[in-house]
Amino acid sequence: MANSKATALRQLSDADVTRRIRENKLEAINLKVQKASGALENSARVRTLRRENARLLTLHNERKNQA
């Protein structure tokens, strides 16, 4: 399953990868606030978001190092 997620992410343009990294960071901040206030409904989202962001950052760094 991880390969299909990585494959889908590799099809994104550089601008889309950068945009999604930025969006994920903002969402992570919102989830941290929700967790602190006790309003977090889906705690598994924190884990999946962190992993997706790691995949995106890996892809971003691979492309940056190729150029």
C-alpha cells in the first residue's frame, strides 16, 4: 500500500508537493491545538498526516538533490 501512495505522490508537480507540505504543516498545527483542548476526534489523523508529510518531504529532497 505504501508503494501506491508514494507512486501517486511522485506524479505531483514540484509546486503541488510544496503546496501540500505547507497545507500539512498547517493541519498539523490545528490538530495539536485540538488535541490540547480535548476536541480532537480522530487521533489517527495525526499519525497519517505525519507519515504523508514525511513522504512528501522525502520526495521534495530527492528532486532537489537531483537538480
